[in-house]
Amino acid sequence: MAPHKDNIKIGEGEGLRCLYTIVSNEDDWDNYESLQWWAADDYARVHPEDPDVPELLERIAKEKETYLKWRRETIGWAIYVFRKL
């Protein structure tokens, strides 16, 4: 894994032409992560009798804390579309 521009250069160095890229940002990750929090909360509200709900909510709370404290600014992804020359 290299910086964005270097990833493109690596592909082009392999004889490929870069046609398109998509790079995630913090908004993308916030959306992805927070939808999991929402889904767990909805499930717990609709299924309060489920014996796994306390464990689910505890796990989601820990993951949320970890995400907000450490991961939010460090994770990301990119998609590169190359064409063979």
C-alpha cells in the first residue's frame, strides 16, 4: 500500500492505464460504521427479549469507542480501475 498517486504509478509501471479511482473519506467511514450502531440499536429495541441483546450492545459500544478514538483517522480504502494497454 502506497500513497494514492504512487498506487497509480505502480499500475502504470506495470503497463496499465489508470481510468478511474474512488477513494474513501471520513464521511464514508462514518456512514458505514454508524449504520451498524443504528442497526444494533434498532434490533435491541424491537427484540428486547433476545438474550444476546446485552452482549450485542456491549460489543457495539466497544467498537464505537474504538472507531472514534483510533480508527476514524487511520482507515481507508481505494478502488483503482486500470486498462491493459
